[in-house]
Amino acid sequence: MLNFPKPDVEQFFQTLTINDFVISPDEEQLVISTNINGHFNLWGMDLPNKYPYPLTFSNQKCHALHYDQKGDFIVAGFDFDGDEDIQLYALQPQGGALLPLREEKGVKHYFGSLSEDGKRLYYTSSKGNPTYLNLYRYNLETEEVTTLIEGTDAAIDIMAVSEDEKKIVYSKHYTNSHTLAFVRMNGEDVSLTPPSEEEFMIMEAVFFTDDILYFTTNFGSDFSYLAKFNLHTKEFSKVLELEQEDLTTVKADKENNRLYIVSSSGVEDRLYVYDLSKETYEQKDIPVHLINKLAISSKGNLYLLGDGSKRPTNVYCQKLNESQWEKLTNNQVPGVSEELLIEPEVIRYKSYDGLEIEGLFYRAHEDNSNGHVIHFPHGGPQSADRKRFWSLYQFLLHRGYSIFAPNFRGSTGYGLKFMKMVERDWGYGPRLDNVKGIEWLIENDYVDPDKVFLMGGSYGGYMALLLHGRHAELYQAVVDIFGPCNLFSFIDSVPDHWKPAIAKFVGDPVEDKEKLTEDSPITYLQEMNKPMLVIQGANDPRVVKAESDQIVDALKENGTEVEYMLLEDEGHGFSKKENEMKVYRRILEFFDQKINATVKS
């Protein structure tokens, strides 16, 4: 009898991911953006065969993916080493060299739509208007560029283009919680929603006909719902609203006269199909906890990219009028069965002001637990920790660490009011929600008070720094992954198209000087007395390298134990498997060293 060794942490490092996909019009080719070779590239799969073959070799992450409706070419967007300056290219279905469509150094190009005949590309770009962006049409045959809409008071983006190309729906992004949408037709801009003094969002829109538009919005409501706009009568109407659920994504199945709608409900997604003829809906079973992308073929077949706590991202297909899902890709943790992976417990607790906070607690297996909990506030901050697969979580659990991931005020999926609670209050309410979460875990015997570590990235990195500065007694060691340390310098350095929203999102440096000082982690430098590991991507355009440089230099000058890990070829995240593995190994070593040091002392 052969006795194979138990799964090693290295196996979790080797878990692959898919960040986007597209299906050819004839449904004979699936194209995925994945890191099979350690870098993100496009790979093709000829269905029903499932053996992938490479299409691109640029080793860059894809930020847009669209198949021409004739099946002649693919449009793809790439940046360079995480700089987020997205360029648009055309690619033959069999792969090969990338043909530049919109490429200019230092300029961002965001894909919007491709005409039905594949001759005209609609996109937004920072060229000539880096703050508010402009909407353009590019003729692929004549190479003529036409400016269609110029952004003025808010950054704009394309939401939908009608089949006859006479109507364009575009959004104005004031803040993450305030997005309006308009239809440009006959030289006139028509709002999709009635006049209102209240702030709200429009998430996604789709033309069902050239005159009928469906979209998701929380206009006049705390949670978003499905709405309809008649472009002929200019009439707005509510179609479907579900209690305590945010309807976000909407896709049209025109042939079968129905819509597919993704709902965000707390830490999981749900999928509904809405019959337009009967005006009824039903929930569909899905093989994942979270839907990252949804697509419908002209035949009515359904494709989704999704994952779950114990399931890495994969592409699934459900044929029309069938109930079973076929798994088209097969990402998994090498050599580790799903039974060995850990599903989180959903916990709820009251914060300092009585507000209910929901969170996830991943408990390491009892026979493997080292008794320590890693407190992991999420990024965003208008995001959420949900039942996704993250190899970082699972390998830490495998090494005995439990994980606490709270959805503090400001998190999405709990209504607009809850989401807006973080605006101009980055460091008070959300901070105390995190503190109360740790206190709740201690009171309910989830963790010993002297066995808590702290780690976060982006806003979560900011929160890790702030909690370290203001509540150092709660933690034994801290990891900050590209987190802002000084709100004044952070506000000054954000990308141009963020700047119109930054005062509402974070605060005004003049009007809110006292508050921003109070909420800046660097204000509490003297109180940061626990060992730290700081990780930063050199090309990060969101939280620039100077933020991490600033806190590391200050900590060193203050005599605090700090290690700095700088990745020269990354931005706001890890696009290269080698770098991701290097970071994860160092995080694990850092926490293990702190446990060993405590045991020895």
C-alpha cells in the first residue's frame, strides 16, 4: 500500500485562476484569461474538447475580452505590469500577434462595445481628458476616430450601445455610491431615472430592443432592483424587487424573451431568470457561491465564471432548458480534495452603536490548529469579504491559522445606506466595527486575546495600519499590503479620474483637516510597537509606492521592527504567479516566526 504525504502548503500556491472568459458566436471556442504558465495570458479551448492552448504570450493580465459577432477576431485589453494603463488590441481566434487598436503610452482605453458587423469600436479614454474621460468611436476600416461625448462633471463610461447604434447609454460616476446614467439619442441626453435630490446608483444596463432598456438601480430604494426605461415614451418603471437583495447584473436572452439577473445577498450570489411574457421569475441553482461573469449565447445557452469558498474559479455551461451545469474548465487545488478545504461560518455581532455586522470566520481544523486567528479587514472599502476561493486563506488554514473577515460598515451587499457609512469616515465607524469583532471573538471563545494577528490589503492595509496605531494591544504582529498610511498624501496621489470623487469618498484636505489627521495611521506612529511586514507593488497607480515608503521609513526611524517587500513588476495586486507565491511564502514565514518567538520566550 502506498502512503502519500499529506498536502503541503506549496500545493495551495500552485492553484490557478481565471479572471475573464468569452465564448465564440458558434460556441465552438472558449477563450479564457488565466495564469496557467505562471503569468496571465489568453488561452483557447475548442469545445467539446477541453485541452487549452495558448493564444497570447504577453504575460499580462486581461482587462477586457470581447468576441466579434462574426467570429473573425477578439478584442482584448491589457495593461503593463499592473500600471492600469489599458490598451486595446485585436487578436485572431487562433492566437498570435496582437494588433493594436487603441494604444498610446500613458493613456487609458476602456472597452465599451463593438458593432454587430465588427467595424466600429466604442470606448472611453483618458486621452485629452484624464479627469473625466471622453467617449469615442473608432472605425476599424478607415481608422477614423470620432468624439461622441466629452466628460465634464464626472468620469464617464459606456454601459450599452443599441443594435442600430443610434443610442448610447453612458454613466457618470460621481462616487462609488452615486452613479447616474443617460441615453444619448438624437443629440439629446435623457436620464434613465426621474429627477431626485437623493444619491443612488445605476449598475448595469442592456438594450432588449432599440427602444426598450433594462437596468439595475437603487433609485429611491436601499437595495437595488430591476427597472425598465422606454426610450420612445421616456417612461421609467420598476420591474422586479427582492427584499434585502441587491440585483446587480442583468443579461438579455432576446430569443427566449427573458432576462438573467444576478443578485448579491450578503456573502453569496443568487441567479434568477425573469420571464418577460409572464412577468414571473424563478431562482436557478448554481454550482458556485459567487458569479464573476455571466454570458448568454445566441442559442440561449448560459455561461458563467464563478467560484466558492472551496472551489477555485471555473467556467460552467448550462444548455437551454437543461438543469445540469457542465464544468468546462477544471481549476482545483493540486492534490487536495474539496473535503480538506474549509467553508466559513457566517457570524453576526453588534457594533459599538448597535449596528449589526456580518462576517466570515474560517476555523482551522481542530487537529491542525495553532490557536491563532488572522484578522483580515477587506479592501475597497466599498467591497465585501464573501464566500470566494482564495488560496491565501486556504493555505493559511492548512497551516493552522483561523481567519476572521468582517464586513464592516461601508461594505457592499447590505444596502446603500450601509455602503455610504464609510464615506468621509474611513477611520472611526469601520475601525470600531473591526475592534468589536475581535472583542466578540474573544468573548465567545473563538480566540485567545494574545493570539491575534492582523493583515489587510489596499483599504484593508490602511485599516491594518490604523488598528495597529490605535489598538496595538489587540495584535501580536501586522502585515500591510499596499495600504495608505497618510490620507493627505493618498488624496494627492490618486489617479486623475478618481480626483472628482475623492473629497466625498475620503474627505477634503482643507475642510476635513482635523478628521483626516485623526484617521491617518501615520498620526499614531509612536503607538505602532508590534513587528510589521509591508508589501508594495512599484507600479501601483492607486496606492502609490510613496505611501509604503513613507510608513516604512518612519517606522524604522522610530525603532519599530519592520520588513519591506517591494515588487518591481507589480501594481495593485499580484498578476504573476511567482510574485504571488513569493509574497504568500513570506507572509506565512512572518507569522510562523512570531509564534516561534513567543514560544521560545
